[in-house]
Amino acid sequence: MVIEKKKAEHTTALLEELLKSHGLESELYEDWAIPKGSDYGLKGYWYPEATENTGQLSIELFLNSERIIVESFAGQGENNKERLKQAFASFVHHAFSTFLMAIWGKSSDAVQKEIWEVKGKKFEVYLGEKGIINYDKSKALTLPENYASRLKALVVEEPLDKEFHWFTFFYANLNGLDNYSEILKDNMKLISSAESLKKLNWQRSNHYYALRQFVILKSMDS
């Protein structure tokens, strides 16, 4: 489904307030909220009726004229306000802390920072908080033991030749029989890597559950 930007509402004011709450006063330029003294900015588009009962929030982080991080979040609810609130909360939980730490140097307990050496190059790696939805209230979700090591393996096998790279990992157990996985690198789908993620020893459940994790790599050689 193609969603037209001209039908979207801007969320600049929300992003400006969010940045301010973390000590980043912003200047506005063409709907970008740009923290003062920074070359990077945030812009958001809200689609109230992306589908019949779901809205979609698309957040863009400007790196340079050729590269923009794009992350999208769904929001459900009885009205537009509830949908936007849910989608914006999902953005804050899944990606914003990683943005803050990797791009603007604001520390966060929700983000794990590591140094990886990949083919002779060093990267600061910002592993965002694992966002988990689990409809089975009777037991906690246990991730595959090799999830973290497989995530790293899938990242480092990719070409990493830019100052920034970003990955979104998503896995969903749908109904105990079917599952779905998706990996995005720099906004593009990695089909074979997603199949590899799906083949991990995920917990069996007849209930829906899902995991989403956002990761940013920043070259230390730039």
C-alpha cells in the first residue's frame, strides 16, 4: 500500500517538545526540528487512516542530503488522538533513545553501546531496547539464546562502507503455526537475512508475540 505524503499531518511540534524534554532546544526549518548546533534533524508524518482502523507514524532523521533514516510505527485506537498517542509512544520506546545516544550523544539506560571491529574497521554500535509484545499473559517470553550473536552476525556480513548504518529487526509469532520476520538495513529489506532470523529457536506459543529492535552503527574511522 502506497501512502501519499500530501495526505499526512506533520508532527513537528511533538518532536520539538520531545527533544526539548531531553535538553535539546530546536530550530525549525521546513518542518524539520533541528537541535541547535546540530547538523541532524527530525521530521514526522502522521497518516490517521493508513488502513481502516490503523494510523501510521513515519519518522525521518536527516543525516545528510543523500541519507535519511526512516522508521514507521502503527497506532490503533477508537479515534485519531488515541492512534497517534500509541504510535508516538512506540517510536519513543523503539527508536528515540537510540537516536538520542548515537546521533546527539545523550546517554540512555535503554541503549547498549558496544565497539565492533568489522573487516579492519571499528564501529560504535548502539543496540536499542528490545520492544516486546506478548499476548500470552501466563508466562514471560524467552528469546532464543543465540539471538544477540545471530543479530551481530547478520549485521557484520553486510557491506558497511558509510559513516552511519541502521538496522531494524522484527520477528512475530502469529498463531503458533505461522511466523514472520523482517530486517531492514538503511531502509531496505534484507530478504535472506530475515529468513535466517526466522529460523532461530523461537519460543513456541499459540499466542501472538513480537520482537522489534533498532540498531545504529557509527564508523569510528570517519
